[in-house]
Amino acid sequence: MQRVLALTIVVLCATPAISEPLPQPRTDFEASSKGPAGTTFVYRHHEGKLRVDMTVPGAQMAATSLVDISGRKVVAMVGPATSGVAVELDLNEAEFGLLPGLLDAKRVGAATVAGEPCNLWEVTYPPSRSATRAALPSASIACITPDGIPLRTETIINGKHQVVMEATAAARVAQDPNLFVVPPGTKIMKAPAAMQGLLGAFSGNHGLKP
């Protein structure tokens, strides 16, 4: 579950050095998506904030991530929203690796997902990382609408493509601002070492930590 969530965060928050930057969300929207093994996602956006709700039916688990796109902060809540505990990840820290200029991206085509036209963006991870961790992606391809709605994400591992998430429906509708704030009284902790190492491995700066 952490791996799928990390992949989602990496794609949403990557800042590759490219002449034509990746589209960022510019409108309120809500999108329902499916992932591997029955995993489902609901993406919402409002004024530079993303909310990602993920459920894993077999594990009877849920996770909510609140992403500050410009501030590059993620607050992740795993389990019931009433649990009162959340984990904060700072994507500007070297530990998480996603620093500007680290990744290379290019537009590689176009597609239609959930009835929406979107452009395909390929993000390539540093060869030194993928060479040492063959089980991790060497690249990812995201299909993003011109106004910044992520509709599909797939990874490339050992030359094979795997869909991480694909939208089944998307709508540009006004969102409740209260959905994008941490519930009152929630205790926010810094990310544990396991999650730090996972995100660092995807970025290329660190290996997976035990």
C-alpha cells in the first residue's frame, strides 16, 4: 500500500527540468480512478491543494493524502479519519529526493482516458538508481489534461508497463475547501524512516531502508 501511495505522490509532485513544464491543476475537479488489485482512488483539487483518497478493498484499509503542490508538502492519514494521527512528508528535503532538475520529462503523445483528452508525459529516473534497484521503475508515463487533471499513471519496470492508476470518471466541479485541511485535533508527525527510504528510492537519492 505504501508503495502505491508513494508512486502516486512522486508523479503528482515531480518537478523535472523541462522546457515545457508538466501541467499543474488549474481548476476544481474530482476524479475517480482504479488501480492494481481493486485499489481505488478519488482525486480532488482546490486552489493549489490536492486530496487523494485511496482504498484497498482486500486489506480493508484507507489512506488520505493532502498535497500542497507549491509548498511541496504532503500530509498522509492512514486508517480512519478519526484516528487523530497523520504523517507529514516534506518533498523539498533531500531525503525525499524530488529536487528540481533531478528528473527528465518529455511529451510523448496523446490519449483519451475516461472520455477526456490528455497528453502523455514520460518521466525518466536516473539510470544509476534503476541499475541498482531493478525492481523499481526506470520511468513513468502520466496522462494529464491541459488543465492539469491526472487521468492515468503507468510505470516501466524492466521494460514492462504497469498501470498504477487510471481514471474512470472526471468532473470539473467546485470543491469544499474543508476537504483540504487536516481534521482539527489531528497529531501530525514527521514521516517514519520506512516511508522516507521508499520515497528516496523512487527519486534516486537513496536505497530502500529496512
